[in-house]
Amino acid sequence: MEAKDIIDILNSWNFWNHSLDTGIERPYYPKRIIDLINESEISIVIETGIRRAGKSFIARQVARTLIERGIAKEDILIINLEDERLVEKKYSLLLEMYSKYKEHFNKNVKPIIILDEAQEINGWERFVRGLTEKGEAKFIITGSSSKLLDSEYSTLLSGRQVVVYIHPLNFSEYKKFTKGKKSISDYIEEGGFPAVVLSKSKQDIIRSYFDTIILKDVISRFNIQNNDELIRLAKFYITSIGSRITFNSVSKFLKLPVKTVYNFSTYLEKAYLLFFVKRFSFSIKAQDNSPRKVYAIDNSFPALLGVNPIKIKGRLLENAIASTLYLISRHADSFSFYYWYESNKEVDFVINDHNNYRLVQVAYSINDEKTKEKELSALIDCANRLNAEKLEVVSMDYEGEEMLNGKIISYVKAEDWIEEILRKYGFI
């Protein structure tokens, strides 16, 4: 590539001579990333998460904020490895771009380099390691694949990296993006991908996201040959949110080998398309041997690609709660969550924070007395076994309190419950 072309491309990615679109502010992530990059012992911050969750916009928000705080524009270098103008994506191209940057824009100062969608180029980790070991630069790396976190890269990057997980919009961010014009009902039926939220062509966009994730983050990465089997499994999971599954049961139902189901499930989880929640037990062995519940990382997949959302609105609400808990678990070290199942009774979520248990049942509506009795019976049994005091029923439209068998049951509207837990863990 000609030197002039490289300089022109670098100019187009950076704030040096013009402003860049930084999207709608999501302040939690830039603050967290800047706090980390300012720590002397950290050289690399890795942004990871599902495709199109907003990682590139957040990286630009970080750059803009740093500039507003006094860092010279030329001391921040953004390299966008998804740019279609980069025909030959080679390690040597990274070296050449960095060389031209230092020659023309930043001769002496240690820069912060944002490497956007790093997995698009082989050798990115050598480039990062080379500069960080010489103390020449700090890095913010974005990537849609958990490949960035593989142990081989952890070794190559010398353990000086910290991971920041980027999630699709949480409910509070969703309200900000929609200017308060949409409710929790809308959120559970369209999910939190920024472009989906802001577009009228929601189904078309989410279908293209699904296809790209399957193709680039699973099939290409793991060299999958049986594409149809993978897609069938992914769609099965997306339409089974909130269900208890075992790899054996899925194998029998879909008529696939158990090993294939296990491998494909692992790949889909690594691509951040879905996640599994373990059954609560004080025994690690029992946890590992019990069925797991499957959830989509974002409601847009089951709502827009699955069956009619009106028919599964209870499961969509449960998925939105699960996705919120997953987000928190990726940022709060002390936080974990499970489901509870004993004697044919189930509690949707057991939240464990420093061995303080919070029990949550999710029900779209609790008008049905039989359903209510079943949900409360499970809550009480679980609370007695775990010595838990905080028992909650989350629904769309009911709030209040009642005493049952010496335990206080709190009824909380889903909208209020999600915002309360987001606020408690610093996301609002």
C-alpha cells in the first residue's frame, strides 16, 4: 500500500483533522476503560462482547473523552481493521501503519492505540506485545470474538491486559436511546442492539447479525463443516430460552451426536450468542452434572427470529432479567447467579453476592392464583434451605409486599427491579 494511501486512511479513522461520530453516550464503559488505562501496571484493555453491541463507538467515546481531558489528538491512534480498504490484512501492514503514524503525526509521545476488531488481522498480538514490552504504547483492543481471550493470547500479551465486557444496551441505556418513549414491554420484544433499537427494519438487521455471527465467529473461527447442524442447534436454543437442557437431551431431540452438541454449544457461547446458567448446589460436582438453563445474550434473537413474541412474553421477560444478571456477573467479581430446582420446584434465579442470597421469581403476570401459589411455594422452600431473607417476585405490573411462612415476599415491577440492580452495581 502506498504511503499516501496509508496516511489518508489513518486520517479518516482519527480525530486529528475532523470530528468522528461517537454515537449516543454510554458513560459506564468509557469511565471504566479510562480508569484502567490510567493504571501504570496495565498496558492493554480488551473490549469484547457480541458483534454490534457498540464496542467501536465506545472506543471512540474513550478517545474523545481523553482528548477533552487534555490529551493531544495526535497522541491517540485509531486503527479500524474492518475497513474494506485494507485488502491485505497482514502483520506487516500494522507495522507500516504505525511507522507512518510516528513519522507524520507523533514523533516522541507514547500513544494510546485503539485497535478496532483486532481479530481481523493475523499477528495483531505480536504487534501489541512488541510495543508494550518496549513501553512504546498502551492499547485498547476491541473484538467480537472471545478468541481474544484465549490462553495463547494471554501468554503472548504477558498478563498485562484487563478485559472489559461490552453488552448490548441494558434497560436504562435503552430508555436513553429511545428518549424515554419506549417501555419495558418494548425492550423485551426488541432487545438492546443499538442499531436495532434505532431502526425500523429490526427483523432484517437482527437476521443479518445472526448470520454474520454464525459465519464469522463460529463457522470460520472453528472450521465447522456441518453448517446446517450448527444453525439448527442455534435456532433450537434461541427458541428454548429459559428451558432446562442437557447435551444428551438436545442430542436425542435434534438427532445429533452428543459430542457435536457439546462442541457447537461451546462455540455459540464463545461467540456470545447465548449463555448457560447452572443449577444452584453447594456441590460443584452436582452443579456440573445437572441440567443447565439456556438464555440468549439479547432478547432480539428469540423475539425477532423465534416464535411470535406475544406467545412467549413470559420467557422473554425472564431472558431480559437473565441477560441483565449476566452483564453484572461479567463486571462484579463477587457476583454470580444460578437457578434452583428441588423436588419439582424451581426458583428462576438465585443471586449470590458474598454468600448473601437473593431469590427471584419472574412471572409476566401473577393474576393466576394457582401460578402464584406454585411460585411462592418454591421461593419459601429455597429460602429455608439457603437461609435467604430477600425474596422477590418480578412481574410486569404488580408491586407490594406480603408475609408468608415468616418470610417477606416483595413484589416488584420488572422495570423498577432491573433499574435498581443496575444502579446497585454502578451501571446507572
